[in-house]
Amino acid sequence: MSTDLVPDAALCAALRADLQDAGYTADAVRSAWGPLADEAVGHGLHGPALAALADADGALPTLARLLFLGVPTSVASVSAALPRTGPDGLAALGLASVPGDLVTPRALVRPQAFADAAGGGQWWIASDLDEAALGGALPIGHVLGVGGASLTLAGLQLPTPAERVLDLGTGCGIQALRARRYGRTVVATDVSERALAFTRMNALLNDVDGIETRLGSLFEPIAGELFDRVVSNPPFVITPRVAGVPEYEYRDAGLAGDDLVRTFVTGVGAVLAPGGTAQLLGNWEYHGDGAGDGLARVREWVDASPVPLDAWVIERERLDPLAYAELWVRDGGTAPGTAGYGDLVSAWVADFAARGVTSVGFGYLVLRRPASTGSSLRRFERVTQPLGVAPGALGAHVAEALAASDALAALDDVGLAASAMVVAGDVTEARHHLPGADAPSVIELRQGGGLARTLEVDPALAALVGACDGDLPIGALIDAIADLLEVDATALRADLLPRVRDLVFTGFLHLA
């Protein structure tokens, strides 16, 4: 795909002012076409939204049709909606063409609300026309807009200050914009010139400075440099290497299987400054019948890093070969029942069968180069339940967990037993009794925020958590519980202290 975008500062400022005056926000657009049409748009169906806007006049409906849905719109209505920019300004930016009396969009500019620990706000994000606007499959060089995966990673970003941040595989630049809220400078890289042009345009459109773009693959554009933070929604999709299967730049790096994520994990330590953290999304394959094979592969990649790394890897879902194939064939704009759909799905399934892949895991990776020698955090887990907080708040939870890990690493069991704890404010307890029974058969601790974990605990741990009010140290509480339950206090300490460490890391308990 050609790079015909022109990120002109003056025109981007004019467009920003026009969009502000028009009230072109995510909430306003949703209100304009209603909840049902909004859900349909999320499924790639624009008909209900267009029907809702059919008789609506004014700047907001015009912009929703033109820039959100990608529908050609009259020159007169666009001129009225964008008085500073006008149709010619959109054309000069490369966002539209003006054949005769119609303005035909060549890209989308969608409003995107955001919220994080520093507050909330509104961006406008330019990206290529989606499959609904194109009416078919995407071109190979398509630059993706803001989707579920990119929002997830944006919400996971640590809300703590950083000097230098690397956004590897920036795409339209949404991660770079988010990173700039906490990082003093951001370097955004991509193999696509068009993606970098969109990133520069979106920085100008949202009046965000401090973002530098560089062309190149993986760590090549920043060789020899160190960063305090690395974020990446890399092109991790596992794609069969056979004729007829498109290799989309935004999701496919041209490597076999899950080698892209392996290459990232084993190489990122060399570009992290001591104490620096990398966060990314990724896929990993399961082979054969081994239930833990996928996460075990990731552990091997971490262990293979020449630079020691802390690692916290969370698998959010696991798909069988057919479900994975259908997901990514549809993602490319080829719908079920259309020409080529069956052939593409069959190519994916055949590739997985030939390589012995039984399923594919998807999740989040948090990797950190320890500030001192050695690593102290190794956690590989499955967390598949719905999350307990808005996506934008997850970054704070990750930051708190990493800080808790550091604090726990400095405490041996004697130090831990001497520490006082308090129960997190979002933790509740549920007890389940069999009919007529005095004692509960199941005791659960439930987390309202964070990763919304539910833990089944025994009476001793439940009593300990219930007594954590920041007054007495953990060791004294355990001794009292041992006396109450008439069990050996030393044995109870050996049983409970490791579980207390886990409760602190996961956010059920806080060190007082």
C-alpha cells in the first residue's frame, strides 16, 4: 500500500479544531446512532448506524458517516462540518479524495476516549478503511485502527514515570500516545512507512509531542540503545506459509509459528535499561497432549534470554486450530460464506496439523530486567475470568504487583512474619454451607478489582485474612490461629506464609 499520507502540522491543527467544535467524541457518536447500532458497528455491520443517521443533519452526523463509517459524503456537507479544513484539506492530508461533488474517504478518523491513573481524555485516531467500509478483504499493507487488543495493551501500560519508551510495531500509534502520558520521550518503530505516517499524523492531530518514528523490524532500528519501558502489540498472528494466504503487515511478521514472540522475549532484555519493563501481547503454541506445553514454551524463551529477566505471563484464552483459523480469516475481512473463506480456514488447519499444534494460547507478558543481578519473579498462570476493573485501570494493578514482588523479595520468612498486613478494599469473602451444616464446605476470597480472582481458602487462611487490619504482625496472628485451631504453630507458619506471599502479589493483602 502506498504511503500517500501527509502529516502536515497546520492542517492537523485545523482538523483538530474542527472536530472539537463539532463535538465529535465517542460518546456523542454513540448517542447519535443509539446502542443497538453501536453494537452492530462493533460487529463490523454499518447498516443500522447509517439508517439511524439517514435523516440527521449537522456536523456530527456528517463526520460520523464520513470519518467513522467511511461513507462518501457531499462536498457541501463536509465543507459545513469542517470549515477550517474543508474537503481540500482532507485531500491534502491524504485522508480523502474529492471526485466531483463527493468527498470519498481514504482513511478513517475515529474518536477514542481513554482513561488511566492520570485522568481521562479524548483522542482522534486516523487509520485505514476497515473491511466494512471497503466492502471486502483488507489490503496487505492495511494499518489497523484501535481494536480490542490495542485497547487491552494500552490499559496494561504501567502508569509510572519513564524517561525513554519504545513502542515496537506502533501501527497507528495508539500505544505511543498512551506511553507519552508517562514517558518523557517515545520512539515508535514499524516495518510500514504508512503506519509511521499514521503515527505522526495522530500525534499532530492530538497535539502530542515527543514521539519519534523509525522504520525497521523488531530491534533493528534501536540497536545499541536502552529504554526504561518497551510496549508492543507485535504482529504475532500465526500464519501458514502457503500460497494464497495473505500476510498482513499489521499482524504477521513473516516468521514461522510463534517465533515472533520467542524472538521478542529472548531479545528484549538487551534493549531494556536495568529496572526497565517490557509489556506485550502474544500467542504461543501447544503441541501434542501436554496440558502445560504452551506456557512451558514461554518459560523456556524467558530462560533463554542472555539478559536475566523477571517474568509474569498471563494466558487469557486458548483456542483450538479451527477456532483460531476462523478468527483470523474473519479479521482479514473474508467472511463466512464468501469466496475463499473455506480455502483459507483449511490452509490454517492443515498447517497446524502438519506441525502438531493442538491449540494456541493468547495472553499478556510482563518482562523486567532486574536492577541488580538475578531475577526474583517467575509467574506463569492462566486467568480466564472476566477482569474486575475497567481496562484502563489494569496498568495500576500491574505496577502494584511488581512493587509488591520487589518488597516480598526483600523479606525472608522471618521478616514476612514480622510484617503487618491490611486487606485490600475490594476483597470480599463468601461462605457456602451444605443444608443444615454449621461449618462452611467452601470459603472463597473474591477480588472486585485487579484480575478479579476468586480463591478457595481453608479456615486458617480465611481467619488470617480476616484478622489483617494492620495492627498485629502476621506471625502473631498465625500463632493465635494455631492456638485456636489446636494445631502446631510452626507447621501452620510453614503452610500459610507462602500463601500470604501470593496474596500480597495478587493484591488481596497489602503490606502495612
